[in-house]
Amino acid sequence: MKDVEGRNMYCDDEAYRIIRERLSAIERPASGIHLIDTGNYHYMSRVFTSFIEEPYDLLLIDNHTDMQEASFGGLLSCGSWAREVLEKDEHLRTLTVIGPGKFEDGGDEIKVAAGARKLTGCAYRGKGYAGDELPLYISVDKDVMEKSECITNWDQGDLTIGELEELLKGSAGGRKVIGADICGGLSETDPGYTDESCTKNLSSDIKLIKILKEITEEK
């Protein structure tokens, strides 16, 4: 997608059209585990979930809610995509956000244990009933983890990979997972990008893929 203009942090209408058109050539674009680059491109979760054609729940694990109001004429962005899915996706039933230290108004706070920590989660009700029998899509932003695990271009949380694994398995284990994505890291032009950070981020990707594969293969 590097030839697509209007795609860094914000995704304009033409970029969205081109990206979605290219993905349409793939069978079941939402399925599988997607690596979608740095957090600047987290809006790709909106693109992938737009291909889901059945009622589903969305689990977002992130150091941010990504529930901002769209800006610049309503452009989709890495900070507003979750809100857009909630507002516009007729198949979404519940969006649950786990990880941020604080939440915007509009959600019901819940507590989710991860190891010895307590993470604040926020369940945003979509349309209709959301039950454990619905298929689940998972989106993970690695900025929810501490810097010893990975280095991202956004402010980070303090989870270890072990705690994130426990959280994912506790929240999604045993459910039918229809797709997942992972974002977060550094681009070559970001401050702090080194061979060491690249190796650390690749290692965290590999670990997360393994965890998500175990979850998706349970059913």
C-alpha cells in the first residue's frame, strides 16, 4: 500500500476506497492475523472489520481508546477508527476496550484482571445483544506493553507480554475468533529506531502471533 497517498495517520476517502478495493481481491479479508505496521495505521482495523458480514463483538486492547471525534472533515484516523466502527458498523454488537488509563465519557467501566494488575476496561454497547456466542474480532496495539517488550511511536502502558497473553486468553479463550490484527512499533524515520528496537519489536510480533494463533485454533 506504500503507493497509496493520504494514508499516514489519517485515511482519506480515496485512500480508503483503494485499500478496501485491493483487499477485496483476497478471500475473506477479515480472517487471519494481520500485521498492520505502526499505530499510525490502526485505522486498518476499521477496513478489515468492514468485511465482516455477520453479528460480531470487537475486543480492542490498546493504551488508547481510539474513540476520538473524527477531525479534518470527518477523516478516518488512527485515533477515531474505533468510534467509527461503533457508530457505523451495523454488524457490530459490542466493542470492549481494555488497557487505557482513562476513558472518554460513554462507556461502562469494568475491571479485568491480568496477572497481579487490574486493568480498566470499557464496554461500549453497539446494536442489539452481545453474548459470548458471537464471533470475536481482536485488535491489539502493542503500545499497551511496557518498553522492555517493544518500542512504539506512541506513549505506552506497562503490560508484559506474559500479562498480555493472560489477558487475551482470559478475554477471548474458547470463543470463535474470526480475525485479529496487531499494530505498534517504529518506522525507519521515527526517533528511536535502531537495530535493537527493530529486533525487539519483531520479537514481540512473533510472540503475539503465536498467542493469537493458539486462541484462534481453540475452536
